[in-house]
Amino acid sequence: PASVMVWNRIAGPGRARLDPNYLLPSQYPVSPWHRALHRWALAAGSGGPASGEGSVPLLHVDLHGKVSEKLHLDLGAAPLEELWPAVDQPFVRALKGQLCAKLDRALADCGVLSLKGKQIKVDVDPRLHGFWGEDTVTTISHQSVLLGIPAVQFEMPPRLREQLVTNPELGQRFATVIAEVYRDVVTPWWAARNRSTTPWPRLLKLEPEFAADVEESGPRDGAASFDRWGEQLLGELLQIESLATAEVQI
């Protein structure tokens, strides 16, 4: 099952509208985004990490846009590399390696080029890697890693974001890459981890009370109408933001 959370900066500031990618641990209880991670792990994950053989493998992919550098999709996995133990680092390398190889192939096949005509590629050791450091603010992928969930952050330049919206083949290829890596890398690791006597790489426990008041909405007809629901959601968000900012949306 797939779950989606969308950050809309037009909503403005507020106590419950804290930037989910810049949260102190003391702010977790009041962040709907952090609380939704607990809801997702407990519900979609059938109990979440370390809950036994019946749990569903989880993978968190956090999608971001960047403007500072135009030639690379930044694949950030620093929280996994910095916080998870040595026994799990072969999995982390496999996760990064497979995502990089498959995404590079998709970008090349779909001809995703910069404005100057250069091929956009994946950077697996980027500056924007999802980890502010220890004992400080946390990105939402960092928060998932603390909960024992594999998570990566994609920072995408404008041309790539534009083509993901306008090129259905590229969008399908991206989705296929994530699905294949989930099936071939995450699922076997999760099953082996459940059988292992080594403690699960989890630094925060899942809190049912965090999940209790999170509201969910989705396609009325379930997975069969997900594409239509997603297109409607994207269209509404773009319309709201264009009216509020008068910016060209990509």
C-alpha cells in the first residue's frame, strides 16, 4: 500500500504547521507530519518495525525540489549511514546503489536534460542529504530512520520536476524504480531483520497516541481510482499556490 503526505507552504505559519524537515525532537508531539509517520507505520506497516513476522515492509521516499544545483538528482541517505549500525550498512549501500543505477537508466532513457542540454544524473553523495546532525533539528526522512524505517530523500532540480509532471513515461519509470527496489532490496532485508536476534535499528518507539488523531483521506474507490485522485490533488494544490503567489508552477 502507498501513502502520500504533501507539504503546502501556502498554508502559512502556525503552532501545528512546523516545517516537517526542520523539527526538534521536543516538537514531535505537535507536528501532524511526525504523528502521521507513527500512524503510517502502525497501520500500513501492520505494527511497524520490530513488530514480528506479520509486519509489512516499509520504505519512505521524501520528494523535494531544489534550485541550487541543476545537473543532479540528490539521493540523500545520510541518516541511515550515520545512525544505523554496521550490520545494516550493506543494506544501505544496496538501497543507494540500486536506486542510483535504476534512476540513472530512467533519466537517460527519457532524455531528462538540463536547460544547457546536459544529462541529469543521480548524485549518491550530495550536500543535501537529509541529515542536519545529531542532537539538533531533524528532517522527516531522519525521523523515519529513528523509527526504524528505511528512508531516502530526493532533491530534484527544476527540469526534472517539470518533466515528472509533463512526461507520463518518466513518472511511470520513477514509480517502477521505487517499486522494484522495494521488492528486491527492502522486502528481503526486512524479512531477514525480523528473523535476526540483533535488535532492530530503532532509536524512537512508535507511539499509538501520536497516531490516534491523525485524519486520513484518499480515493473513495480505493486503489482503482488512485491515479485520478492524485491528479486532482496535484491540480488543486497547483491552483492554490499559483493564485497565492502568481509564480510559474513546475
